[in-house]
Amino acid sequence: MSSPAATAARLGVAIVLGGMLVAAVLGGLLRAGAIGLPLAGSEFIGRAAVLHAALMLSSFLGSVIAVERAVALRQRWAYLAPLCGVAQGACLLLVAGPLSFPLAAAFGVLAALCFVAVNVVLLARQPQAHMVVMFAGSLAWLVGNGVYAWQQDAGLALLWWFAFVVLTITAERLEMARLMPRHPLSRPLLMVALLCLLAGLVTAMFDLRHGCLLFGVALLMLALWLVTFDVARRTVRTHGLSRYMALCLLSGYGWLMLSGLAWMVQALELEQGIALRDVALHALALGFVMSMVMGHAPVILPAVARVKVLFGPWFYAPLALLHGALPLRCAGAWGHPGLRSLGALLNAVAIALFVLTMLGSAWAWRRQHQHAEAPSHPA
């Protein structure tokens, strides 16, 4: 593929992914009651609200993660995974009629199959523990998309999609943990947590309540493992980008703990089950996953999109807004729809602000280096 064609392809995928993110966020706002007419009456936004989980977890995050792995593999066929993930989201949002879901389901399964193949090759190249966990995450995406295609509902697939994202993040942090002296209990404790996660996913196929209980236990165990053994414990005492990333990671681990507890309690407490499920979902999806996105994006974006960013203190603004608004989002689940809507709206603003921060920082880096490279003219 020629360089202009490659650039055009990357730009096209980025635009579609951006549109998918906007649709998913607007759908989430509609579900939270944070937007009203005329947006609430839009068929497009209504569809995005119904498909919120599939769009955000499988189509958007799945495609973004698949792009990063395709770049690591450096083979053109690997880009089939993110392209099919994008096609899945496009079918869900844009294709009307009876063919919409079958097409989306087929693209979703194909995307995950390609992604599994990518991870098989990467694992063969680098047979290490973090690659095994990454491969397990790809299988979780495949099973989740398969369950979604089979049941035509995100209820059970949601657990597998979350497992896909959590395992991918854990694999990346496990890779970084190699920089620290290995504690003899590190790998055995991680293995126990991962086995508990697998047990929860399999149990949920037959008994959703007990499966959610085990799923929550696994999330709590993984959060404790990450807090204990992640290199972020050291880098948080540094400065600049390293400190910012560490704060993103450690704050995300706190939300992962809360999510694990909420999954456990909502599986046992029937009266508050709906409210706790809302906390479990959004502490995980916003508090943990979005914190990881904000923390890793300044490093991953230059490697994937070949765009460098200028780091500065302004990066803390969307992070602070995300974590400041999320308690409102969670508290609103207990009969306070106003708080729920406000928290959801502020979380959406935090995501938008982060996107603008990344774009502005990329522009600032380019402008700074253009001035630095400009030839000086003698007076």
C-alpha cells in the first residue's frame, strides 16, 4: 500500500472510530437521562442507546486494541481485525432492516477471529507470560462476540467483553512489571485471579448470579494484584508524563476494586441489585477502563498513529473531571436521577476534553518542533 493510500486508510478508520465513540457516548447519555429532545427522539441516538455496550466495548475498544496489536505485528493482514470491528459498529448503527444484526454479528466474530490469529503469531514470537494473558483476552473477545451473535443480547456477552479489556490491560501491566524485581508470590497470585475470572465467565453461562459473584471476586483480586506489583507504585514518585500515567493507573485500580465489590454485592443483594449493577458497570467502564485509556494514550498514540504529543499539566484536567464526576454518576443510581444525569454528562465532557487535549497536544508538539527546525536568517 502506498504511503498516501495508507495515510488515507488510517484517517478513514480514525474518523469512523471517532464517530462510533460519539454515538456510543450519546447513547449512554440518553440511557442516563442526560439528554432530551430532539436528540432523544433521534432514531440514530436511540439505536446507539440500545447498543451502547456493544458499540463501546466490542466495536470501539475492540478495534482500538486490534489496531495497536496490528501495528506490533507489522503485517497487513492483521489490520483485518480492526477493519472488521469498525464494520461491526457501522452495521449496528447505520444498516437498517433484518440484515443489520446478522451482518454486525458476522463482522464481530470475524474481527475477533483475526485478532486471535494475530495474538497466536505474537505469542509464537514472544512466548512470555504477558503474551499468554493477551491471547486469553483475545479469546474472551471472540467468545463474547459469539455469545452476542447467538443470544442477540449484550447481557451475558458483556462479561466476556469486559474480561477482554481487563485481560488486555493486565497483560500490558504484566509486561511493564518485568522492570521490577519479581516477588515469588506475584505469578501464583495472578494465576489464581485469572482462574477465578475464567471460572466466573464459564459459570455465568449457566448461572448468571454466581458467575457475577466470581467475576467480582476476580476483579477485586486483579485490582489488588495490580496495586501491589505494578511499576506505577514507583513511577508515581517521579515527574512529568511518568507521574501522570502512574496516577491514571493507580486511580483506575481503585475503581476496579470498587467495581469488583459491586459485582459481588449485587449478586448477593437482590434489593439493591439494580443500583449496584449500575455502579459495577460504570466503575469498571469509566473509572477503570477510561483511566487506562487516558494513561496509555500519550504513549500508544505516537506508536500507532505516528503522531507525537506535547505533555503538559493540562492533561490532568480531563482526568480530574472524570474521577470527580463518577461518584455523582454512581450515587445517582440510588434514586437520584438528577445526580445520575449530571455525573454522566460530566463524564462525557471529560472524554471530549481528553480527545481535545490529545489533539491540541499533538498540534502543540508539531508547532514547537517546526519552530525549532526552522532555519535562522542572519540580520
